[in-house]
Amino acid sequence: MSHIFILNDVVSAITNLDSDIEIQSAFFDPPYNIGFRYSDKVNDNLPEHQYHQLISDTFAALKPRLSANGSAFLVHYPEACARLLPIIEAQGFRLQQWISWVYPSNIGHTKKRFTTAHRALLWLVHDDCKQPLFYPERDTQPYRNPNDPRVKTQIAKGKTGTHAYDWWNINMVKAGSREHNGWYNQIPYALIKRMVLTTSEVGDYVLDGFAGSCSMWPVANDYGRNAILIDLDPESEKKFQEFEGEEEE
Ligand SMILES: C[S@@+](CC[C@H](N)C(=O)[O-])C[C@H]1O[C@@H](n2cnc3c(N)ncnc32)[C@H](O)[C@@H]1O
């Protein structure tokens, strides 16, 4: 198993990957273009057409590097996903499923609309892919009625739960969360684990194009995947080095 960090723009980094690397599962958690203050390398207040170009170019770069039965996931606000989906489809992808990541939230209340407490997770595959690699039984959700006789029979056979719904109830990583590693907007381990485990095999390459805290590293490491982590921010590379250093100790 080997993990790589590439300090570069996501489009250049994917385009220049070694030719023998094939990505089985890719994850994109881009800046949301809402004026968030990232490093001085990132402008999170782009004109909309430039922002859409970044997402379009990212998927265009991924297209020849994603395995024929591979998967790519984009996480964003649902309204943004609705606008981005046709842009991604134009690069030769199709929507396998629209997943909702729901989380309880005590912030963002407004008198103008309901409180935003979920994000969309677009699961994308090649437009000619009939069925991507998919193992739902590898990351199940607990049975709701474990005392039901039929469920008891399943549990006795060793089953741990049912296939997950297309809405994933996973807490956000907050400053007080046990897994918080000091980074802003860190994606939870449980969410990355579900994507990686169900859509790739041990030994495959998984990629995070906007790696941030390198939250994909521990999942890839725990489950025997090779991680390719990309980010423009040198602080992200430091997080990678911390993970790699801890592993060596
Ligand atoms: C929303 S954060 C990702 C957080 C990450 N998923 C995590 O769990 O910690 C977006 C990241 O994208 C990086 N970024 C922004 N534009 C980029 C680009 N063009 N190429 C590569 N990385 C970029 C930022 O530096 C930031 O770390």
C-alpha cells in the first residue's frame, strides 16, 4: 500500500498521474465558491462560469483515468449539484445515484427558509457503464427491528444490518468531535469509508482531488487502498506528512 500527496491544482495533478495508475473510486469535496477563506492559493469567490469550468475540467481530467467500472463522488449543496450535474454529464459521466448526506445541525437557522441540514453526494460513473463495482453489504446500516424473528434469523446467519439507504445520516465533524484533526470542513471518516468500501477493492487506487485535512488517508490505510491526495495548500501536505509519520512510528 502506498499513499501519494500531490501539491498542485487538481486538474494538472490528475492529468499528470503516472500512466499506469487507474482510479477505482474518486472523491471531490471542492471549495463551494461561497467566499470561504482558504489559503491564498484559493479564490472561493469566482465568477460562476469560472467555478463551473473548474468542475468541468476536473471531471474531464478524471475521465481517462477512471476505471471502466469506477465511481466518482461529488459532495456539495443540493442546489449547486443541480446546476453542476449537466456540466459533469457533458464530460461523459452519468448519475448512478443522488445520495443525501443528512446531519443534525444547530447552525444556519434563518427566517427566510428551512435550515440546511444535508448535502448532496452525486455518485457518477462513465456514461457507458452499466453497473459500477458495488458491494453494499460491506457497509450496512443497523437493523431497525433486531427483535423481529426474520431479522433475528439474518443476524444468526452473521448479517450485521441492511443495505444503506440513499440518505446517509452521519454527523458532521465539528471542532469538539473526537475525530476532528484541526482542519476546517473535514469530511467524516464514516462517509469516506462508505464510498471507498462499497466501490473499490483492496489494493485499488482511490483519489481525493481536494484533500484538505487528508481525511481519506486513514480510511485508505485502514482498508488497504492506495490513496492519491491532491491539494493546492501546503498545510494539506503537512497533514499528509503527519499521517505518514504516525504510521512509521
Ligand atoms: C472543502 S475543502 C476539502 C476538505 C476535505 N475534504 C477534508 O475532509 O478535509 C477544499 C480543499 O480544496 C483545496 N483546493 C481548492 N482549489 C483547488 C484546486 N484547484 N486544486 C486542488 N485543491 C484545491 C483547498 O485548498 C481546500 O483544502
